[in-house]
Amino acid sequence: FFIANTEKDIVMALKTARKLKLPFFILGGGSNLLISEKGIKGLVIKVENRDIKFQKEKTFVGAGANLIKLAYLSADKGLSGLEWSAGIPGTVGGAIYGNARAFDVGMSEAVKIVRAVNIKSMKILEFKKDQCEFSPESSVFKKNKNLVIISAVLEFKKEKSTEKIKAHIKGFLEYRREKHPATFPSAGSVFVNNRTTIENEILIEKFPELKNYNKKRLIPSWYLIARCGLSGKKNGQAQISEKHSNFIVNLGGAKAEDVMGLIDLAKQKVKKTFNIELEPEIQLVGF
């Protein structure tokens, strides 16, 4: 386990892992991970370069910068664009990696340039937004395991009123408190939402809400899981949240295998009922 406080630390750790032929794992804030009790073989590199530098509308940030802190600092400077992220306890690097999104806004909308190490050549490369291949909950960095994000240049919209930005943040946080299970620990949303439609007339008659979801070509995973009767389902000390069925919460002492059992159950039930393959949003490590 190595804590990388600077870009040089990240590069050095990657070079060392390659030299020693060690597998490595890049750890950000850990907010969207499920790690097996078996652990991780090799070197875990904890990215902690947290530099944040504002230059007019452009913001230079390290991959380890805290997303919540950045959202509030940006608001203080009258910069709008990250209000949606104020309740997400992750890092900038992780948010770019998985193109984190909430309230119909994605991290990609703020990205101008991403700097990443290519572990094969050990060169630092710059990716403009269109080269990042952003899609919902994904990017070129998630698809290509040879790329490790080290920093980024973000671009925000300048607002006259900082109070307006902070009011948006407050509204998003209140929504999260009302709709999301904040009482118990979790790894956030377990599955990505399904950008598809269901044409089966029998299912549409049984679940009339599908008509509206079909119009949007977006079927929330929480809805599918809930309609399979899995809200509140427990496995050991893990539970599919009754408040929001796309969260699996730790009631106290849950094991990763407990959570994994509920993930598998949800996938099986949704596949059987709706013929939809749920795709995990959380990263599964060591399974």
C-alpha cells in the first residue's frame, strides 16, 4: 500500500510496480468500490495529489482532489458546474474515470483536459474532452487499463451570484437526504441505469410506469429491483435499501460476500422478470 501525494509519486509507484512485475490497483476515494475479503494481490496506489488551482474559469486539479471540497470552493468563487457532486464522497480522478453523474449532469461536462500516464510507455499524455470517449458512467480511462489519471483541467461557468450556486447545492443535498439511504454506509448506486425500452405488452400492462420510462429510453435500476420485490431484502448484514433499491447498505458488520450475494440476486431476478441485464456501476475488486 502506497500513498501518492504528488504526480511524481504516482509515476514513481507505477514505475516500481512495472519493474518488480507487481500488479497494481489505483485507489481514489473508495466511494464506488466493493473489495473482496480476499484482498488485493499486488500494490495499491492511493492517489492523494489534492492540488486545486483556480485561474479565471479554468481550474487545475489533482486526481486525488476531493469532489465535495472542490464543489464548495468553486461555489465560493462563483463558478457553476459541480453543484450536483456536492454529496458524492469521491475524488476528481474517480469521477472522471467513471464519468460520475447525478441529476442529469455528468463529470464530463466540466472536463477540458485530462492528464494521464500510459503505463506501457510511462509517458504523460494529455486528452482533450473529445478524446476521453465519455459515455454514461464510462470513459476511455475506464476502458483502457493502461491509462492512469493524474490530473485535469476543468472549466466552469461564471455566475454573478455565489448564493445562487450554493442554493443549488443545498437543494441537491436535501434531495439526497430525502431519497437516499444516508443512515447506513454503502458504496453508492450499485447498478447503472438502463438506456433501453421494454416492448413486452404484458409487462407494460403489469407495470404501467414503463410507458414513461420507454419514452425517455431510460429505466432506473432501482425501479426494476423494487418491482422484483427485493426492497429490504437482507443477506447477512447487508440489505437492499427500502428507501432506494439501487443502494445496498451495511447494517453493521456486513461482509463483501453478503453484498455480492444481493448483487447476484438482483441481477437474476431482474433478468428473469424484465429480461434486462443489470450492469454494475460499482467496481468489483478481487471477486
